[in-house]
Amino acid sequence: MTEQTVAVCDCYTNYQITTNMPENVFSDSFGYAMQHDIADRMEDYYAGKMSDDELKQYFNDCCSDMRIYRAQQHQTSGNADDDNMQIVSQIYEIFAKENARAAGNANYNEGAQANASYGSNYRNDDWVYYNADYHYQCGEVKDFLRAAANEVAKKWGIGAVDTQEIEKNSKFTIDGGFDFNSVWNFTYRNQVGRASIADEGVEPPRDFKFFYKEHVDNKAKMEMWMGGQKRSIDVPFYITRDSLKGQLYNADELMKDFYGKADCAREYSGFMGQLSIFTRWYSWQSGINNRFGNFIPEA
């Protein structure tokens, strides 16, 4: 989608309003197609196929195209501040949501490659992966989109966009919010059912990577990268009929001997202390796969 013509933008006063603006500008076929296109473009961005300048221009184009379309539908004159604020705000909301989803998908795809390294004889649905690069990229891109939204708002003369209020009141939260950790929890706590971050606001170390797989030759394996160094350990899960103990471990307790005397040990320990890994059986029996948001699992 591209902005149709400057001439159309200059003639909003010729559009007679015959119906109200929809509650959500993405609620019809035009909006539905735009949201899917935004999702595809965010995937391209995380794949390195789209530059910052191209992303910003695309955001601007979506705002302009939506304003033109709503005017052509006789839902707005194109010059009404409230209507224009709705357009920019809801377009920001979709971009920010698809940004979080794209970051989560990029992390998942990288984890799938790590899992594939074990070979085709092992399961492909029992693993967990976390790369802090995507956590930080997700936050940086969201800040970039906030700035882009406010640039459009300034150009349209409608004041500042309250992006925090938009995120706070958004309905697009069933698969996590607008941050990487909540989307990660939805994937690995609620769907895969094998890991959980207790406090979704926790910040990981910048160079942190983590991989856990439940079934590797009748045992579970956990890997962590710290300062470029990799450490692998076996996880001593055990299952009893009358207890969930032995099926849940705090990642920090498992990896604490790996930290040694490193200067950054506290930073790693702080994040790993929020991370729990468990068996699929634990997920089913405890109901943690139906828990959302901040949650501390117990045996």
C-alpha cells in the first residue's frame, strides 16, 4: 500500500461525512489486509530485509493510506483532529503489537535451528530458547515506532500520541503484550509448556542465550551462553505419582556453579533466578500453562 495522491490529501473538505468512524479502523477488509501486511513487513524487518528508513516510511504510508480510505468511505473529512488521532493511535497499536510478535517469532525460529542441530531422531516440540538480542531489539523498535507515530501526529497538527495509554488499554494481549518477555511467556509457558519467566519486567544480560530441551537420550539438557562461553548440564528431573517435586527447577540454582567469580555473575543470576524450567507433565498437572502475566511457579 502506498499513498494514493497528494491531490486527494488536499481535498478532504470535498468529502461529505455520511457515517461515523468505526470503533477500530482495522475492522473491515481494508484494515484487515493492512494488518496482515504490517505483520509481514515486521517479519521482513527482523529478517534484515527492511531498513529503519523503509520501516518509518512504511509507517507514514499506512497512516496516510488509512486517512484517505476513511475519507473515501465518507467516515471522516480527513481534517478532524479526533479522527486523525484515532488513525495514528490505532496504527501505532498494530505496529507495536506486530513488532513484539515478530521479535518472538525471530527468537523461535533461531531456537528451532538450535533444536534441529540435535538431529531428526529427537522431538521438535519440547525445547525452549531465549536470545536477549531480541528482547532489546523489540524494545528499541517499539521506541522507534513511538517516535514515528508522534512525527506523523506533529505533521498532522494533532498533538502527542499517548502510546503508553494505548498499550495499557489494548485488547491485543491474549498472546502477550507489547514486550518480548510476555510474548516469550505465551510461547514457552502457555503453548510449549516447559518454561516460565516469573517477572516479565526483568531485563536479561545483553549477551545472554539459553536453550533447554526436555528429551535428549532419556534426559533433559540445559545450555547457557555467558560472555560467549557455553555451558551444558543435564537436568535431574524425576517424576512421582503423588508430587510435582522433581519436575520443576529454578534455572539459577542449576547454573550457579557456572558463574564462578565473573564480574557479571550477579546480572546473570538475577535474570536466571526469574527463569524456571519444567516438564510437560508439570505443566499439565500444575495448570501453569493457563497462567498469564507475572507468576511464580511452585512444586
